[in-house]
Amino acid sequence: MNNFVSAGKMFLFLMGELMLLFIGISFLVALIQIYLSKEKIKKILTTPRRGLNSVLGAILGSVTPFCSCSTVPILVGLLKSDAPFSGTISFLLTSPILNPAIIALFLTFFGTKATLIYAGFTFAFAVIVGLLLDKLGFQKEIKNVTIKGDCGDDFVYEQLGGTFWDKNIAVFKHAFIESLSLFRQVLPYLLIGAGIGAFIYEFIPQNLLSGFAGKSKIISVPIAAIVGIPMYIRTETMIPIARILIDKGVGYGTMIALIIGGAGASIPELSLLGSIFKKKLMIAFVVSIFAVAVITGYVFNLIM
């Protein structure tokens, strides 16, 4: 009975923390997406500066956490606009694995050091892969497609009328409504994440987890990356679970590899990209996600 009471307390603690974090993060994300519209992103990345564009693409991807159904149409628009290939690929890579939501969750559950390592390696990886695939001529591995429609919202700052204050009040009101709407959609995942985390915290023995996925188990990092890639992992659900698993003895690197693999190359995203990328580029994309998941995972095991 004591175990169930402790698990219940942990569930309430995790759920309260996740609710406050998610609503706050969602509000900031909605503001970013209104002020930094898709058209602005296209304008920035279609300006010819081949070497710098990879860095700019990675920066824009890291501050614009669009969902796959928005990221892919933006990607197609960039490619159709003759934007440098390196910048578009870097944008595609950072958008799911390095964004304000992930950074905020990392800071909360893992601390500043882990967040800086994660952000530094994933950002550098996106820039390097974008430049490398461009250099190797993968631009020709793009299908000639056009995507009609977009599941995103067209509420953008440039299209608003009225005074400066009128526009910004409308922006903040819309962002708050969007954050509550998204929270209602994600609430089941948050409940699942908090529930699993509380159960693991109280009922799973530490030796059981550290025995097969501890820091000393080198093979666990690539296995976690392989397992993560086909999984559709909600980062909001996985990061608090990962924190508890690490406290229970699972290696930092194993959990980081699982998070990157799942966030970077989920089945829904790969399905959408399959309509745009030819086979060679699809393979290169998945291999790139796997590589950064494994490399970052081993770095975490060494440094943390």
C-alpha cells in the first residue's frame, strides 16, 4: 500500500510539473510560429548564401517546432524556390529534435550541462549533414512533387490589421488559445508519461534496469537508437520517463539515443518524406539520424 501511495504522489508531482511546463512552452511556441511565419523562413533560406544557409537552416529549424505536416510542405516550398539544399536539410533535421519545447524539458529534467551537450551536438550534426549531403550531390534525389494544403494555421503577424497594440494583443490571445487547444490534445500522452514514470519509480528495481541498459553496456546505445527510429515517441511523454529511468540506473546515452531516434525519424515523418525523397536520400536521412543518436549517446555516457 505504501508503494501505491508513493507512486500516486510521484504521479501527481510529475503531472503537475508537465502541465505547467507544457502550457507555458506551447504558448511560447505559438508566439514564435506567429511572429516567424513560414513565408519568412522561405525568404531567409532562399537568399543565396550556400555555406551560411546550412547554419541558418539549423537555427530556424531549432526555433520553429512545426509538426511534420507543416515542416514537409515548408520543405517542398523551399526546394521549389531553389533554396540551397544544405539549408533545407539542416532545417528539416533540427525542427523535430532541437526546438524550444525539447530544450525547456531538458533544462527541467536533466539540467544545464546535459542541455548544452544535447543542443551543441544536434545543432552541429544538422549543419554538417546538410553540407555533406549537398556536397555529395543528393539534391538530385528529390522527387518532383507538389503538396497542396497545409494542416497549419495561417494566423501570422504580417496579416493582422490595427494598431501595434491591437495586433500584439490579438497575437497573445491567439497563442494562449492555441496552447490550451494543444494541451487538450496532448493531455492523454502526458497522463501516460506521468503514469509510466511513477510506476517505474516505485515498482521497478534499480538493478534490473542497470543490468541490461546501464552506462557500462556499450551495445545498449545503438540498440536504443534502432528501437527509437521506428517508434512514434512524443517527446513530452518520453523525457520525464527518461529522467526516472536514468535515476534507476539506465545510462544517459541509452535514453538520449532513444529520444533522438524516435523524435528525428518517426514513422509518420518518414511516410511524408517518402513522397518527396528518393530511396537513396531516404536511406541517407535515416542513417544520419541513427549516427547522431549513437554519437550523442556515447558522448553523454562519457561526460555525464
